[in-house]
Amino acid sequence: MSNHLRGQTSPYLLQHADNPVDWYPWGREALQKAKIEDKPIFLSIGYSTCHWCHVMARESFEDLEIARLLNESFVSIKVDREERPDIDSLYMAACQAFTGSGGWPTTLFLTPEQLPFFAGTYFPPTSRGGLTGLRQLLSAIRDAWAQDREALTAPGRQFLQLLTQRPPEQSSPTRSLLEEGVAQWKRTYDETYGGFGAAPKFPMGHSLLFLLTYGEKKADPAALAMAEKTLEQLYRGGIYDHIGGGFCRYSTDRAFHIPHFEKMLYDNALLMLAYCKAYAITGRTLYRQVATETAGYLFKEMSLASGAFVSAQDADSDGSEGAYYALRPEEVLAVLGEDQGTAFNACYDITEEGNFHGFSIPNLLHSPLPGDRFAACIPALYAYRLARASLHRDDKVLAGWNGLLMGALSWLYRVSGQTIYRDAARGIWTYLSRVHGSQGTLSATSRDGLARGIGFLEDYAFCAFGLLSLYEATLEPSYLSQAQTLCRQVLTDFTDPSGGFFLTPQNADPLLIRPKDTADGALPSGNTMMAWNLVRLSHLTREDTWQRAAEAQMAFLSPLAASYPTAYPVFLLALLAQ
């Protein structure tokens, strides 16, 4: 059994190519089919390493009755949110507007004109535990579409009005925004465990980078202390992989103890930046160690022979979340022997009762830092874990995420002096310029060395960030020149006359509206990263063009950041650099 996803390059879409649901990729064929047949669109957005996407796929999209409902009454479209951040951005905003929250899988119902009118995230196949079942939801929307379409689609018209509101008046940023942002972080800071707010906790490497930079420039010990406490807690917790290196996506608890296990390229790149900055300020070798171990993980498990890096590693192995990382004491004893195994178990909290479904996620939350005491043990445990289970890897290459890593490796070269990191950063750009680049433009994604799709704002902004960082590390003029080429393309192709930059270039296929992201989330937004790039270019080149562009971008973002500065840490980094 196959559907219209056969032949796609996205690993996520290919995971659904054999579903009984008649999935289409986003495009003209599916949208025209919805109009011609006068059917609502069932839109499902996710990514290939997402645990709850796997769950919903197993429970619902392989279910013949649910497939029948979808195939008879809807046009079903699958979107890889990493390949199409424009679609994800627009409809995640709808999900958050309708429900107050978001996440993946994102589940939406649209009119044939692409207007969303109902949204949610994970739905079980049948109603349970207060959650509406997908079968019941599909039947209800099918009936309402036939009987009272006007009432059904009213939320969509309200959402469209929200999207088309006038932006606030632009104003030059004031330095007080820096202090207001730090004060907000102080109010939400968890003094016991580090980090900010309640669980779930995300690492947010760019927020930590701002606090470190602010603490250094403004001689604010409290800002430095918040960032340092969080960086040490992140390393101590189970969110850091003490056997393989690298960080998982977020913590399910306050202490950064039990993670949500997928590993994303962007999280690791952003955290490397923060650890490099912490080392540069403090000279504490732990921070450089974590950055180099994280780079080592990426080299081992997420690199390609071409020089590029893949997008993500799965949370699940053999159908079970976190099983790859979980250990029992007797496994460690069998690998390391009685004496070393007992000591390792005691240090890394690997116990009979366990801390994760009867197993243990290694952590250092209750132990002194071991230094290199167990350095000789780690390779044996790593080999054992690899032999015991494997993780799916999303092997598409995203230009933007590789640009962030290019920057992180450049920073790591500067604090370590190790040329392997400089050469790896160069290798990324060699690949991107050969496969993704064409006369100053970028493609967003590639797989097996073949690029596809237009580049989005974040691709240009993140790659320009990486090139500027590589220039500062090597002082090779070509990298500065190529960063300017990318930024000129942004000014030409992405500028919104009312201020800021659109997420999509002028030649993009039209969506309901042309989306524009401003606030930083788990990733910096393209708009805030462009602000930082333009400020850096204005200093590096002393050219009026970049100075004027930087001032305009900062004036656009300033009123947006004023109400909630902690949502704009990269804008605050640009403000610090002005």
C-alpha cells in the first residue's frame, strides 16, 4: 500500500509513504484536489525523530478505519516542519491561537483556501483520559462541514484578522531593554536547579549566551551566575549524554534529569556557543570540555563524509523512547568489571530501582564531577550501547542548522586552538556552497547530495552568522565577502517594506499570508539573527549600507522586544554589540 509520498526526499514523509492514509505532500495537486472536491484539508506537521509523531502514526495513521474516514471526507497533507518552516510557522501560530499551546505532531483542519479552523497536537485514535479521539473528531468535522460550515470556519476568519493586524510603530532601541531582559530572567530563574521557569525545561543556548555576554560586558555577577549554574546543571543532568556526548532536546523535569531524548543539531550548536563563551570568560576547563565532547558526538554520529551534518537523532529505539540511553547496573558491571563498574554506577546514579521505568539514565546530579576518572571506561560503554540498539537518524542536511554549527565550530577553534574544528567549519561551507548555493541564493535542504527547495530567511541568516564567525576565526576575506553576499540577498529578496524580513523569499509559492517570525524560540528567529549579523557587518566593514540596514532592523524589533525582552535574546545580543 502506498500513497503520494512515495518519491519524496524527506525522511519524515517517507516514514508515512506506506500508510493506508492517502497522504499528499504540500503542493498544488493536493490544494486543487481539495477545491475541486470541496473537502477540508487534514494537515499533519511533524518531523522524523519526534516521539509523539511516531505514536500517532502507529495508533492512527496505520489504522484502517481512520484511514477510511480521512480518504473519504478529507484531503490529507503531510509536512516535514524542518523542510517547510514557513508552513510550520504559520500553522503553529494557528494552533497556539486556538488552543493556547503547540507542539508536534501539529494537527490542523483547513478550508481548501488554506484557512485553519481547528487545531491541536497529539490525538489518540479513540477518546480517552479527557482527550478527544481522532475517529470522533474526524466524524464531527465531516458532519459540521456538511451541515454548518459557516460556524465551523469562524475561528479561522478571526485568526486571519489577528495575523493581519498592523505592527507596532518602529522606534530606536534603548539600552534599558538589556536591563529589563535580565530582570525578567532573574524573576523566572530556578535557583535550585538552574534554568528558567518550570518543567519542561529547554536548554536555550542563545539565552545563556546573552546572559554570559551581558554579565561580562556589564560586570553583572548575577547574570553570569545564572548562566554558569545552568550550564553546569545541564552537564550534570541526564539531558547530557555522559556516554556518547551531546545534548537531548529538553528536560521533562526541573533538574534537567530525565530528557525528551531526541538530539537536534541546532540545540547542540547553540549550546556549544554558550559553553565556548563561558570558557572564554571564566577559563574553567569544564566548559571547554563539554563543548569539545559535544563536537566529538556530532563528528561521530551526525556527520557525513561530504562535510555536512545531518539534522537529528531519534528519541526511540526498537519502538521505545529512551531505551538506547537507559542502563541497568548489571550491564555496566558486565562491561567494566566489578570494581570499575561499581564505582561508575555509584558516580552516575545507575541503581537497581532506577530513575526511568526501572532503568537508569546516567547523571551527575548527586556526585562530584569525576574529571577524567572514568575516561578509559566510556569507550567500552559506548561500544556496548551501540551494539545493543540503534537510533534512526534524520539524514537530510538543513542549510540553516549547518550554518549555526559552522559558527559554533569556529568559536570552538578560537578557544581551543584545535585546527580540526576550523577545518570542519570550512568543510560545512564547502558543502553548502557546492550543493545548496547558486549565485548568492541558497536551497534549504539536501539529501544524498541533491538540494531541493528554496532557502528561507533562517538559512541565509544562520549561514551568514557562521561565515562571519569563520571569518573572525581565520581572517580569510572570502568568508566575510560571502557573508555580505548572503545578507545582500536577504535585503533584496526578503525585505518587508513595513519593517523586518519575511520568512520566505519573493519567489515562494503563496501561503495564506507571507509569514514573518520575530521572537526567538528553541531556535533564534531569522529576524533577530539578521539584526546581529547586520550589526557585526557594520563594525567589520564600516560601510554605511550595513549601518543603515542594522539601524532599520533594530528599530523594527525594538517595540516587539519591549513587552517581553526574554523572548528576544539574539536581538539583545545585537543591542549589546551596537
